[in-house]
Amino acid sequence: QLPKLFGIHIDKAPYHYEMIYGVIKAAGHYLHWPTLFMGALAFVIMYGLKRIAPKLPNVLAAVAITTILSWSFGFEHDVVVDISAIRSDQVKQTIEKFNRAFESVALLAEKRAKLTQSLKSHKNPKGSLAELENRHTAERIALQIVQLKNEARNLGGQIGRFLLEGVRGNDGLLSFYPINEIADRNRADGRLWRLKAGNTPLQTDRLQMIGGGEVVGSIPRGLPSFSLPRIDYHIILRLLPFVVIISLLGFMEAISVAKAMAAKTGQRLDPNRELIGQGLANICGAVAKSYPISGSFSRSAVNLQAGAVSGLSSVFTSLTVVVVLLVFTPLFYHLPHSVLAAIIMMAVVGLINVKGFIHAWQAQWYDGAISSLHLFVPWRSHHTLIGAS
């Protein structure tokens, strides 16, 4: 959540300490102060209300106040321009490479799909030279796709780190130059502009320039379409190993979160019911094309901080989400990303059990040593483990 809090963009790193170092390094290069102010204000509102008026919904108050401020003062300041408005060959070349990588991925994916279909149809006898060559080609294409996706991700990170200054011409249109390359400083508009790059190719005639803070933006209104999933036994067999791994990791994460919540509230935990609930949720979610469902540490922490005491809180949360998706999505357009980051960080910090850490050292030194190793030894960011003893 730190990049969102500081209004910066960094590439994902395999280890958490690398992420933190990347955030510090990027913040030294660029820091959007209004974004940091919004996040800090959210912290102050939530902490202050929690101390002064604990019965008031401090999270809702923080969201409402910061959203109104964001809307009132024009926190978001984005423009859409053609690539010709960018007066930097380096930026243009990076955009071209970025788009070219995605185009290559699409072509290779199409080629791999044809090979996979050919292998499924058993046009060539199993074990024949032609069949083995097709499998080898498909695997080689898959490797090329992974390499191109990594290249595109790195190029996207470079695009997001470019800092530009805007100059308004006589026609009223903005042109963007690399910082410190404008001869007449009086012509600059006083903003630092960044390019927004995502996981899709950039439309060179509709480049989005970010000159302010990032907000939630437009949320699609309405509910997802419901349909029964198509049963394809070939796909099921290919995905089965991954399904088992995802299921185990999902349950481990959910039960770890549940144990942390139970330790905080003193409630009794039933792993069997957790597993049944998670299984039913995934079965129902398949009808709405959802992601694999599991317990979320950050969202559970926010839920607990809001005063939830039973599973019915999730039911009411779901109903509220449905109502918001149907009616109130425009109200969240101006909600700053840094406020969402502050809410999650505020909730998670409250779950840190310092007394338990000290008690582990006092009771059994090796328990404390294991806790210290888990805290200070580098661990991969996509394999977060939550220990409880």
C-alpha cells in the first residue's frame, strides 16, 4: 500500500524488503504531496474519531471527507492526448516497444492456441515425431510469451516513471516535455505529468496523462452476468494441478486470517465450517465468473476494525456492495487511492501483537527466534505466511 500512499509507481519485486527499498528510492525521485496529504488526513480522521468518538464509523467519515475534498479542490487532474503532444523521443520509443511487446504476445498466443487445438484433435499419432515437435513448439511459444510479458511489465514501469512538464500552446493544447528541458520556465504549467500504463497496449491517439492524484475513477455500474461455466474435460485436466494448489493456498490463507481474528476476539474457530463456507462460495462464484475466493487479511482487518462480531457482517457488506454497484458508484469516483491504502494500513497495524511476540521470547526462546526470522529474513511478497502459535 505504500506506493499508493505516496502517489508513486514501482515494479513489483519478489521480496518485501526490495519493495520497501523501491518505494523509498522512487519517493526520492518523485513524491506527490497532495496524495500523501490525503492519506495522512485519512489516518488522522480515523485515529481521532476512534479515540474521541469510538461509536462513530471512522472509516466512513474518512472516506466521505477526503472524497469531498478531492472533488472540491480538483485532486484528480488527467488529460487525454495524442502521442504527438509528447516531445520526447525516448518516451515515444518506449511506448512503441511496450505496444510491440503486447502485439507479439497476442500473435504468439494465437499460434499457441492453434497448436493446442491440433494436439487435442490428435491429428498426429501420440508419440510421433510430429506430435512431439508440436508440443516442443507450444512450450517454446509459452516461454516466449512469459518473456514478452515480463518485458512489457518492465517497459510499463519505465513509462510510469517518466516525469514530464506541460506547456500550453497558442491553440490552448498542452505539449509535454521532459523535466528541465523547457527553455522558458514561465511557459510551464507548474505540474509534473506522468503517463498511465496498464496491462494493455496504449492507444497512441488517447494517451492518459496524470497531472494530479489518482482516484478510484469510474466504477462499472450493475451486477456481473450469471451463466453456467462451460465444461471442458481437457481444460479441467490441464488445470487440475493448479486448482489443487490454489485451493490449498486459499484455505491456508483463510484459516490463518481466521486464527488471527479469533485470537483478537476470543471467538472459537471451526476449520471445517471455514472450509465448507469457502467451498460453497467458490461454487457459487463460478456462476458469476469470479476469482478464486479466499479470506483476505486486509479486508478482514478492516471489517474487524469497523466493529464486526459475526459472519453476518459479510452478508450485510455484500448487500451494501450490491446496492452501491446498482445506484451509488458515481459517488466514489473522486475517492483517492491513498485513502484506501490508509484504511487498510490502519486496520492491519491494529492486528500486530507486540505482547505476543515478547511472550514468545519469554516462554520459549526458539519460538521468539522463529518469529524474528519470519519478520526480518527476506520472504517473497506473493507467499505471505501468517503464523500463530
